[in-house]
Amino acid sequence: MERAVLIYDGACGLCRAAVRQVGQASDPDHLEFLPLQAPERGHWFPDLSDEACMREMVLVLQDGRVLTGGKALPHLLRRMKGWRWLAYAFAVPGVGLAAGGAYCLVARNRYNLSRARGTSRSGLTHPAYSNSSKTGGNISRRPTAKSTTRALVTRLKLTSLFRSK
């Protein structure tokens, strides 16, 4: 299975809890996690705007494809032991659409849901909460496959360097 990097909102308690759960069920050789607030994210994935990452989770595949929100769910499920079978459900017409809609609803209300389940926001900050974000990047901007692949290859090389020591 190819490697992937999941970019998530590290300031969201619900998101951090979900990442812990996915991390426990997935192989670390196939999936890495990167909070969108991490300074490395901008270096490794320069074409992914803060606003796009803040709107929904982003899964960057090794081949350079970028999947967001509900479209990333089946790819995540395939990487999780005990949950792979559920990825096949996305082949049924309408399941992907319904799951995507449910994901969007949760993503839009994640801070309220985090408070309701007792996991508040962390001390991490995001440019969207500061005045300087008003002059920020274009939300609809999509990364190119070439730049994303280059960033992922660089990230994978860095990871292998650190693991070999």
C-alpha cells in the first residue's frame, strides 16, 4: 500500500481524538499525521492553503493525489485494521455522497462537538483566528499533482533519514 499523509486540524479536540483512533488502527509505514498548524506543513505542502486545510481534512497520497473531506474516507478506511471492509461500502451508489455530507456536517461543527464531548481546543493557533488571515490565500486554490508529489517525496526522504539514525 502506498504511503499517505493526513493533514488535520490539530486545534480541534474531536480531530485529535479521531487521529489517535485512526493511528492505533493503521500501519505507521502507510499513514502519517500532520496537524495543519505544524510549520512543516507549509514547507512540505506549499500548494495547500491554510484555509483549505482548515475547512476539511486533507489526505495526500504518494502518487500526488489530494483527497479532501469525505472523499478521503475510503482511503483512510483501507489503511485501518478492522475497518478495511467498510471501504468497500463506498462502491455502493449514494454511500460516498451520504458519508461526504455527514463529514461536512461534522467538520463545520467540530468545535461545538469537541466541547460537547469534553475535548476542548488545544493551545495550537491557526492564522484564521488572527487579523492577518484576511489577506490570506485563495480558498479554492488546488495544489498541482507535480508540486504535491515533490513535497511528499521530500517528506518521505526526510522521514527515512530520521528513521535510519
